[in-house]
Amino acid sequence: MGKAKWLVALAGCLVASVACAEGRSEMQITPMLGYSHLRIDGAWLDSGTTNRLDQLAWGATLGVKTPFNVVVEIGTASAIHEDWFSSNDFDLKTDFAALGYQLDFGDGWRFVPKVGRMKWKLYSDDEHLVDLSGDSHKALRGYDNYYEASLSRHLSESIVLGVNFKDVDARFGHSRSAALAVTFGF
């Protein structure tokens, strides 16, 4: 399914969930800032050696929580590794859609496990990346599924502070991230 079809399908789900429960659904905007660990398998690098990198990660999501606690969201995130003393810089940019279930606990705590599909772009400042046929590239692109979970607590009726964990087994290797997230609900 193309990107436009996914966005249309997701927008339809969002509109339908809002229409189902007037006044009981919640729109959620969540900016995030955190840490990501990226592993690029040697088969995708011109050196042939697996590379492990620490990255600064940030992003944001827009979601809807339905009256029956199903969360549907779309978002974007970036993770960068800048090495000022070499040309070993790699960025991972993602656009994604996720489906989850919000479990509310006493004292304002919530846990939200999610599954999603992402479109990713792995970028190198130099042509360090290779495809399976051995051609060098500055960027590789693809789609993969991922798992995510967040644990958070209400600071007020409309603001929730927590941590978000994401795990992606991508075609090029692996990405794992943890971020501080603030959710604004309205």
C-alpha cells in the first residue's frame, strides 16, 4: 500500500473514532526527546564491519484515544550521530503509524503498548552505505514493523509526562530508543 493510501486509511480511522464517541475521545500531541542506539550490520556498510552508534533522538506524534482506549497515532522521528573527527555520521529518519491500547491505572498512571509500521531513511554524510548488490549510497530507504511501549503519569488533567521505549528490527540492523515524552490531551 502506498504512503498516500496509508495516510487516507489512518485519517479515516481517526475521523471514525472521533465520530463514534463525541466528547469522550481524546486528541493527543506528544513531543519526545531521548537516546537511540543504532546497529548497522556490516553487509550494509562499505567497510563490511558492523557499526554500533549512540544517537540523539527526537520526534512527535499526533494521536487519538477512542472511548474504548484504543490509541491510533501517526508521527515522525529523527536520530542523529555526529562524529566531528571522522566521516562516520549516520542519521535515521522515520515516519510511522501505530495502533495501541491505553491501560489506565490508579493514581494517574498509564501504560500504552503499541505496534506500528514505519518508513525509514538511513543517511550517511559520505557514501558509506551499500545495498545488497554492492552499490554505494548516501541513503538507504525501507519499511519495517516495530514495537513500542510508554509508561507515564498525569501531571494535570491534560498533561501527561512519561518515558517511551521503541524497538525496531530493521532490514539494515537494529534500532532501540528511549525518550522522555510529554503528552498534551484535549
